[in-house]
Amino acid sequence: MIRTDSGYARNINILLISIFFVVLLIGLWQIRGILMLALAGVLLTVVFSMPVKSFMRWRIGRILSIMLSMTIGVLVLVLLSFLVFPTLFEQFATLFETTIPTGINQFNELLESGELYQQVPFLEQAVEMLNTTEFEIDANFINQVIGQTYSALNSFDGSVIPLIGGVASALVSVFIIVFICFFLITEPRKYVNGIVRLTPLWYRERMREIIARIDYTMHEWIKVTGISMLLVGTITGAGLAWLGVDQWLALGVIAGIVSFIPNFSVFIILVPTIAVTLVQTPETVWIAILIVIVASFVQANIVGPILASEALHLPPVLILIGQIVFGFFFGFLGIMLAVPLSAITVILIEEIYIKDVLGDDSADKEKVVDIYDDDDLVYAEAD
């Protein structure tokens, strides 16, 4: 077999390209925390671009639209600081300093005395089955779980920006996200064109369409998520207020915020809800648990799928798999941003691989086309 120069050069090119992509993937893995912050900055840009686009539709310039949006945002914050924030901060302080620790201690006392098993017989059977395994559920086990969860959250802060830990890391992360948002929302065309120029000339028009579809999907996801968070927070807060829980507003806000993380949010809000209810209204603890579960069920199985079915096209099982996969690779931020990451991944696979590589356009029922209008993206449905 005779080796030709052209074949040798082609093999060298393939080898160099392979080495380049391996080095690139290793480099991206090393800065994966920064990339997740960049994605958070992009999502924040999507949120702030909504009022900006509304003003621009009235033929107002981008800079003036940004200033008007910021002014309205500051006024809303000032209004909330006088009407809502004082009560909310007071409830948060009482919640985490007094009520939750007291509730956890009472739960441990009920568990050790056996009174909890008298109230809920099936719980004793479940615990006995688990105790036959390698671990034993008791007060020490519960305290260890809570302590390890707290330590994991603290260690996450230090993993985003190496060598900086705790509060300093969180502040630096917030500043990075805010600055990314500021630069992106000021000159979106510049950064979109920069991404497009990285692709071959013959593929640049397609890349614009793909970016437009991703941007459109992120806008729809923000709307769906905002409505779901408001719904869960309202149902939880109103239900706990009806039960006579003093910190109902703080718990409602927590429930709304953690509902940003689908599937796992119910377990996060159950712990403070049970702890607070045991201290203040122990006779209604099961009703409080039912309220939290119903709010999560309505979001995950009724409102969420209805709102997201047309916008995201993401089955619930795909969201769950995305949370596991992205959580494994990117930690807590990967779990939080699993839905947009899964949506972006599905779009890239569908547009680049299925349509462009395999040539299958049968699923292309609605095509999102980008039209530049005063440095902004406007979306339309193409027939």
C-alpha cells in the first residue's frame, strides 16, 4: 500500500483538528463554572430585554429604552422596600434564627420519643424497613443530613471562583452576571455577529436562524418560569396564612424561588415548612405538607406542561434527565439551569444534526426567522 502526500496531509489535518478539539474541551471543562455564570448572565439579559423590546416597539432608541427600563425597575424596588421588604426581612430573620432550628429540635424529640410514630403509623413501618439497611434513621441521622446539605451549599460558593470562598465568591459571581447582562443588552448585534462569524460562510444564515430560535425559546421559558414561580409562591403563602403560620410571606417567597428548580423544589420547601408548622401550629402540619405538595403538583403536572408545551417541547422525563446530567457536570448551577440547558441542547441537536446533517425537515412545523429591527431580534412565523 503506497502512501500518497495528499493522504498523509489529510491525516495530519485530522490529527491536528482532533488535538485542537480535545484541548478545547479540556479548557472549557476547566472554566465550566465561568461558563455557567455566563449562561446565567444571558438569561438575565433575556429578562431585562423584555421591557426594553416593549419600549423599542414604540420607536424609542435602545439606550433610552434601557434607561427607562432601569428607572421603572428602581421605582418598583423602592416601592417594595417601603411596602413589602421590611415585613419580609423580619420574617426571614425570625424564620432562620429561631423558628426553623426550634422546629427541627421538636421533630427530633418526636422521633426519639416515638410520638411521631403514634400519629403516623405507616411512617414507623417505612423507617423500620430502611433501618434494616446500612444506615439508621434517628435524630443524629437527620442532623447529619442537614449539616451535610449546608456544607454542600457552602462549598458550592467556593467552587465557582477558585481561591475565593463564601460571601466574597457569591458577590463576585453576582457582579460577573450583572456585567455580562449589561454588555449583552447594550450591543446584542455585536455579540450575535461575533458568534455567526465563527461559522463557515455558507452556514452563517442558518446560524442566525438557530440563534434566533434559542433566543425565542429562552424568552418563552422565562415567561413560563415566572408564571409558575408566582403561582407556587401564591398558593403556598396563602395556604400557610390560612393555617395561621406567622412567617407565611417568607415561606411563600422561598417556595416561589425554589420552584425555579423543577422536580426537586418540593423537597427543599418541605423542610422549613414542617419545622415552622411544628412550632406554631403542630396540629396542622399534615395540612401544610399537603399544601406544599399540591402547589408543586399543580406547577409540575398542570400549569408547567400547559404553558411550556408549545414553547419548549421538553417532556418532563427529559427535564429530569437533564437535571441529573447537568447537575453531575456543573454542580448546583447545573441543576438550577438544567431546563434552559436542556432546551438549548435539544435545539442544537434538532437544527444542526437532524435537519442539516440528516436532512430531515419533517418536524419543522414552525420556523423561527430572525429579523433585525433597530439592533434587536423580532420573531415571526414563516409559512
